[in-house]
Amino acid sequence: MLLDVDGTLVDSNWQHAEAWSQAFAEFGFSFSVQQIFPYIGMGGDKMTAKLLPRVETREHQKMAKRHSQIFLEKYASHVRATPGAHELVAALAARAKRPVIATSAHKDELEAVLKSSGLTELLDSAVTADDADRSKPDPDIIEVALKKTNTRPDDALMVGDTRYDIEAAHRAGVQAIGLECGGHDADELHGALAVYVDPADLARHLDEV
């Protein structure tokens, strides 16, 4: 089972949106948290290109770096696990199903949020934006995770909280499960094999899945 992190295992989507809003402001661009939130879940490179298409890629990279700095400085240590995240990981282990992280976050961000949420055991099997050429919704991160674990696409499931997770999974030939705890409802998670409220809800229905 491939697991997204932000919004899926840890409650951090709004914090990322806050950090992005502050980063954009430092470069002279005004975007509210509400304007940014729909793009949380895709790679930062793609977000900046969507919001600021006329700005040079070099500036996008500077903004993304600043977002990461702000998030790590102000928010990462306060992030907590989503309801049932620990139970889901334990339930997978009990069924000999190896959970593998597949996230568009960078490694330092991942390490910080897993530490603050008490899920550091997942670091040993994680694929991040640093391991792939392209971020979600491109399929690269999921394809790297499959290759790393020697898993066929039809033997895997992706669990995520945004349409970008679902799109990336489908483009890699993997079915996806949606979770609403990241701030998106079932309608926004169109294409998911099933949609659950949060990891606790998924853990209760794991045998069905």
C-alpha cells in the first residue's frame, strides 16, 4: 500500500498553504490561503507554474525553497497525525502489507512531519520528490516506489487525499483510495476506487479493501 503523507497521514495541508502564502508575499505576490489550498497536493514546481505562469522557472524555484524554509521553521513541529494514522499503519503490518510512503514532499519536510506525528518508522520505506524527476500528478514518484519494492501496479493501492494522488496513481496503473481528512470531499476525489473519511475509517474497512 502506497501512502501519501500531507493531508493523508498528517494534518498539514492548511499549514503548507499558509507557508506558500507567506513565501509568495515575500516575492511580491498576493495569494490567500484559500486560493492556494486547491493546489496543495501537487508538486511545488507545478503549483508555482499554475499560479504564476509568466514568472521565470528560476523564480519559481526560489519561491519553493522559501516555502519549505517557512514550513520547517514555523509549522512542521506542530503537525499531528490524522485520526487513525497509527492504527492504519499497525493494521497493514498485522496483515503483512508493507506501507510505503509516496509523497511530493522533499525529504527534509517528510522527516520533520513524521517526527512530529510519531510516524518515523515509515522513513525506512519512503519515496519523495528528491527521488523522482517529476512530481505529482505525474506518476514518477509512484513508479519509483513500485520499482523500489519490486511491486507490480496491479498489486498495489495508493492512498491519498487529493485528486493529484489519484491522477498520479492512475497514470502509473495503480488503483487509488481517497481520504477526505485532507479537506477534499468525495466529489473532488473522483476516480478513487473508494473514499473514506480518514485513516481510522480506512483501517476499519481494510478487509473490504
